[in-house]
Amino acid sequence: GGGAQPAPVPVTAASYQLLDLDEYESRSGKKVAVGKRYFKHTRLTDIVSSAGFASGLTEDAIATERGERAALLDFLLGLLDTNPMSRWTPDQARLHPFVRGELFVAPFTPPPREEAGVGLAEAQPGMTPQQQRERTTREQTSREQAAARAAAAVARQAAGNAAAVQQQQTAAAAGVGSGWTVPGAVPHPQGGAAAAGGLAAALAAASGPFHQQQQQGADGA
């Protein structure tokens, strides 16, 4: 009819809040299954700092170990920040002293996100910072696409192998000879582990030129 239409409900941006265990159980009414407890502490800082040292270490070696643990803890806290706006990007994280093998003396403050990626590509004479950033972005996109294609190929191969193994098992249960195979199946005696290894190799191959270029840049510096 010609009656008044209800006012549209305004759409607001979705927001999320990280709840602790008690808050989640209270709101959801569900009991969370607790897995095996590997550490007596629950805070990352306490877990890292409370780990024992190897026997026979000198005082200097222990001091070095404490410094490395402090660097590791600072690195992990930057990566595990629950705020996506302040959590480090991969380009920011790679500049941390823990990754670069440099002396850690104070909490690390990474450069802004738009500047952290500059320098990944080899600079060309006459190239402006903006052109350098655009080139770096193109190279990163190309590497990501190559890695995605490699991952998809490995996933398809793993799925085909799983289907072939399932058919073999079904046929064996029905009394077919043990020598029966599926034409075109690629044997993977280690199952998922072999597929995972193939994925790692494919991703490493896709990113190999980038790592070589980065190493050359570091050698030149």
C-alpha cells in the first residue's frame, strides 16, 4: 500500500573485542575445553624470562642469553599485538635487531608502514622515493601472486593424492589385489607431511629471487 516505509537501520562498521576465557564462557554459556598445559606461567613475558639456562654457562654467556631473550620477547610482542593498526607488518618486523642480528639495547620502534618497505627493490639512478615505493609494491605483489599459484598447485596435487589413496583403500577392502594403483596418481608415502614439504619448497622457490636481491643489497651496504 501507500503506507510509510520504516526508516532504514544505519549500518555501522563491525568491531571486535578480544575476550579472556572467563568473559567468553560467561557471554557464550559454553565451557571452553582446556588443552595440555606446557608452561606454569600464562604470560609470554614470564614464560620467556623464567626458562632455565644451560648448565656450565659463564656469567658473560648468561648475560648474552638474557639480552637475546629480551630481543626475542620484544620481537614477539610486536608481532602479537592484538591491535591491527599498531601490529607490525612484515616489512617493519624484518628491521628488528633480533632478525638482523644486531645488539638489542631498547624496545624497538619501527618506521612508519609506508616507509618500512622502501629499499626492498634495488634503487635505480634518478628514481624518486615515490617511484621506489611503487616499484617495491609491484614486486611484492608479483611475489605474492607467484606464491599463491605455487600453493594452489601443491594443494591440487595433495588433493589428488588423497583421493587416489582413498580409492586404493576402498579397493583393498573390497578384495582387490594389493598391487592395484590409480593411473596418474603421484605416490606420497608421507601423506600430509610430504605435501607440506612441497608447499614449503614451492614458496621458497617463488620468493628466492627476492631473498637473493635483498642479500645482494645487504652485501653492498
